[in-house]
Amino acid sequence: MYQVNIHEAKTNLSKLIKKVVDGEEVVIAKGNKPLVKMVLLNGKKPKRTLGSAKGTLKISKDFDAPLKDFEEYIR
């Protein structure tokens, strides 16, 4: 979530609109109290890319082996 005050929102409206279009939530505050939230009118969310995290996670071959700390509970 990105929060700005009213003056900053007036000054940077185009940039804030781009953030909303890109999928970020923008809140406009008055006196540090959230007042309004900018949302896309059509409500579309950015398209997700399937498989974008491929190769970033490595799982060991024994990930499901019993833990030694719990040997006394396994019977």
C-alpha cells in the first residue's frame, strides 16, 4: 500500500494513477489519516505470469524425513 497526503496527490496525480494501473494500492490521507483509496474503475488486476518463480526454490531430497527432535513421539 502506498499512502500520500492530499497535497502530494494533487502534485503527482499522473504517477499515482500509473501505480494504480500497475496494481498497487494507493491511499490518500488527510492529516495522516487514510481518507480515500484509488482503485481501477473496471476492477481488472494485472495479469499474473505463471512460473515466474521457477528455479528460485530448492527442496532437499529428504524434506519429508522425520526430524530427530521428534523421535520420541514417533512409535
